[in-house]
Amino acid sequence: MRKQCGLLRRGLALLPVVCALAVLAGCSDSSQQQRRIKLAHGLDTSHPVHRGMEYLAERVAQKSAGRLQVDIYPSQQLGTERQTLELLQIGSIGMTKVSAAVLENFAPKLKVFSLPYIFTSRAQSYAVLDGPIGRELLLQPQRYWLRGLTYYDAGSRSFYTKDRPVRTPADLQGLKIRVQPSVTAMNMVRAFGGSPTPIAWGELYTSLQQGVVDGAENNPPSFYFSRHYEVCKYYSLNEHTLVPDVLLISTTVWQRLSSLEQQWLQQAADESAVYQRRLWAQAEQEALAAVAAAGVEILRPDIGPFAEKVSALHAEYQSDPELFDLIQRIKAVN
């Protein structure tokens, strides 16, 4: 709770700055009868998740005949992932996109998505995200002024390293691996024998170059678009997690919308998720081909030993009946 309060205090401190950004994110222009919502995120414009959000903006404009507009600010134009979350909490921007792992600090149940091998397949993950469980978890962060609209496919995360390939869990022994600021992710790397090191995404390229960390873990498009393949020449597709991205709206902005505007936005978000999944599948194949052409050795290790090494992490949640029940519900989804 202390961490969330700290985020809110920093967000309030930013208020004088963000007020100069533009009109309030959720306020309408009565003369134009048009409402505009700012959507800020840190991804490159070529990223399939950004393109999914572009599709959302197009569909919202079409559904509303231009009365509701979503303006997208990519590439950290309005701040880092952490800063955009803070701005979202105070309603100074309307929407953002973050990894579900980052939301653990606001909605503890979301940590289940970071559990290694919680999903047995991409199809099962879609069934969970698109069903009652996924909807329940989207609404969990509302007490912190954040409302989830939909999930975007962020693929499976795997390890990439600089100096030695990872063929078995033993190869991670002693390596400093960059992770997101997620307790679950850090526990996973420790279980593999590595040393988890939280580093901001924008600082990771330099950290890899300078040897602050020996490697990281992420999906193929992110590995490619970040150009981390220029430093890390081994990519081991052990696919330990399928952590989705979450599209969020400030509850302050959401509550300003009429019921019809909320309907337009939610429908457009749902449609954009379907569209983005198609883009993602294509981007994964293109990214793997591109990094291989750049000299990266792509390994496809036996996943069994990796899954066995971290299986105890699931059992540790037996002391939390509510969370352990959620884990069992996810595993029961076909």
C-alpha cells in the first residue's frame, strides 16, 4: 500500500507540469461536441501493440462519427511506463498500456500471469483472457483509479544472453538477468539459479552493453525492435511466461464518459485485441527471422526441465486461498 501511495504522491507532484500538456484528457469541447482522450505509451510506432492501439483509435472514431477521438503519444513522449501510470491515476492523461507484471503493485491477483508455465498454450491463454477470469482481473485495479479495457498479446517471454547460451536451467546459474519490477518474475529467475535485476526498459540496452546485466527475457518482437540482438547473440526459446499487456483507462476519465461513449470505447478495445493478435503472430515470425539473419543463435531447448525447476512456485500460493483458487481455475480452462 505504501508503494501505491508513493506513486500517487509523485503523480500529484507532476500535476503542474502535465497541466501544460494540453486540454484535460477526458473533457469535451462543447463547441465542437467532440471528446478527445490521450493515450500515452512507451513502444515504437512499428510495434504490433502500437498498431493495435491505432486500430482502436480508428474504430472509436468510426463508431462515434468523430465525436470521440483517441490521440496516441508513443515512444515515451509523455513519460516512462511508470510516469504514465502516475498521470493516469490523477486523470492527466486518459489511457496507457503496461505489462500485466507491472500491475501486480495495484492488483495482486494479476501476479498469476507472471507465474512460469501457468498457461499450457497460447490458445488456453486466450480462453482465460477472453473469459470471466480475464474480465474479473481487468477490473481489479479500479481501487487505484485504473480500469482495464482489454489485453494485448505480448507473446511468450524467453531468455536472451550475451556470452553463453541457455540450453538448460543450469546455464542460468550466476547470471544477472534483467526482469520487470515484478516479485513473481524475480522469484522465477532465482528458482532457475540466476540473479534477477530490475532495470527500466529504456535503460536496458546500455546496461547490456556495459555488463550491468548478462541477459534479459522478453518476446521476439521486443527483442528485435529494442535492438538488444546487437548485444545479445543467444536467444533461448524456453517460453517461460505468457504475460499479456493491459490497455488501461483512468477511472476519472472513464466516469466522465457517457454510457454510449463507454460502449464505443469498450467495443473498439475488444475489436483491437482481435486485430492485434493477428499482427502479433506475423511479427513474431518476422522478428525471429530478422535476429537470426543478424547472427543471433536461436535455441529451442527442452521446456520440461525449465517447467520442473519452477513448479514449486505455484504450490507456494497455497497459503493464499484466494490466489491459489485463481491458479486452479486458470489451469482448469481448456
